Amino acid sequence: MSSLVVDTNLTALDTLNQLDKTSTAESKAIGELSTGLAVQSAATGPAQYVISQSLESQSDGDTTAIANAQDGVSLIQTASGALSEISSILQTMDQLATSSANGATQTTTALAANTAEFKDLAETITQIATTTSFGKTKLLTGSFSGTLQVGAYNTASEQVHLAISGMKLSDLGLTASNVGSSATAASAIALVQSAISYVDENASKVGAAQDELDSVVATLTVAQQNIAAANSQLVDVTMAAEMTTYTTDQILEQTGVAMLAQAQQAPSLVLKLLS
């Protein structure tokens, strides 16, 4: 078909169509370069957008789970510090009881001093057990028990249960009674040493829980990095490649405009046939 027609300039229409495609591609490249995202909404990549939103949701969940685990570590460190102090106090009480049990060499004054110190230390344990807290939560009264959400999903494998036994004198099997005779002091030795074993056993459990939470934080951190990398592959723009595309589109657009101008002049050639 001859292009020398007046009513329908097919060459110009085809050129305009190509120019529109180039302009659309250029606008898309500008949007991607300005945001750094190849998928900016569901319209620009439905499947990638859905997957990306799922990955972002998981990443957000992991962020919160990491914070939860770190809060758990802080709570455990608070409890561990108190347990360590109670254990240290009990060691001193064991020394006092052992000293008092040596009735053959102890004076009445020395026994009285040991008894007073023993009572003071017992009261200190009571004070530590009843006041150690994380926020408003008492940790060593025997009432603490809770679950930490340490994953993005509501599954048993992504939850850690924490419980800390009570550390009051009654929990330790002790009283603030004196150690003023060879018989009372001797029985106190066994009671204090039993209490030391009880505290140390619970401190070990608490320490194991901290190790678990530290491992959770490390695992979640790596998982979050992998999720970020996967999401980047889906939605992020490779800037160098997209800049190359944008430059090409710019050249094509300028060329298209020039060719459209030429195509629009083609019908005027008909006038030469009339001259």
C-alpha cells in the first residue's frame, strides 16, 4: 500500500504507537530509578508483590521475635545476678554454721556474733527474693512463669517457656533461727548446703534458658538476613542495568519524535503531484 495518502497516515500512526511504548518504558524506568524498586505495587508485578509482602511480614515478625528474645535474655540476666548473689550469701552462711559447729573452741561471744550475722544474711536473702523483678514482674518469689514468642509464627517450636523457682527462705528449707549451740549449727550446715545445691541447680536451668535464647537470636538474625536477600531479588532494581535501559529509552524517544515529524510531512508530498 502506498504511503502517499492524506486521510490516514499509517506511517505516522505506527511511529506514534512506537513512541508511546518508548515513553511508557521510560516512565517505568524513571519510577524504578527514583524508588529503587522494580515492584512498587501489585500492578507492577502481582506475583512478586504477593511473595514480597509475605517475606516482609515474616521479616517484621522475626524483628519482633528477636526483640522478645533479647528481652528474655535481659530478664534472665537479672534473675541470674540475683541467684548468684544468693548463692554467695549461702556460702558465707555455710562458713558461719561450720564455724559455730566447732563448739569446743567457740566462745559465747563468737557464737552470738555468728548468730547475728546468720540472721542478717537470711534477711538479705528474703529481701533479694521478694524484690528482684523485671519491670513489675517478680522473678524469685516462685510465681514467675511465662512464654516468650521467639518466632514469626504461633507454633510450639517458636516459643520458649520460662519458669523460675522461688528463692524465699521457706523455698530454700531455711529459717532465720540462730546457730548458737553445737547441735543447731551442725543441722544448719546440712540445711545451708542443701540450699546451695537448690540455688545452683536453678541457676543452671536459668543459664541454659539464656543459652537457648542467645541461640534463637543468632538464628533469627541469620534468617532475617536471608529473607532480606530473597526479597531484594524480587523487588529491588539493579540500578546499573536499569540506567542503561533508561538511557536507551531516552535515545529511542528522541529518535521517535524526530521520525514522527518526518512521517507527518509525508502527505505533503502529494502536493508535488499536483504541481
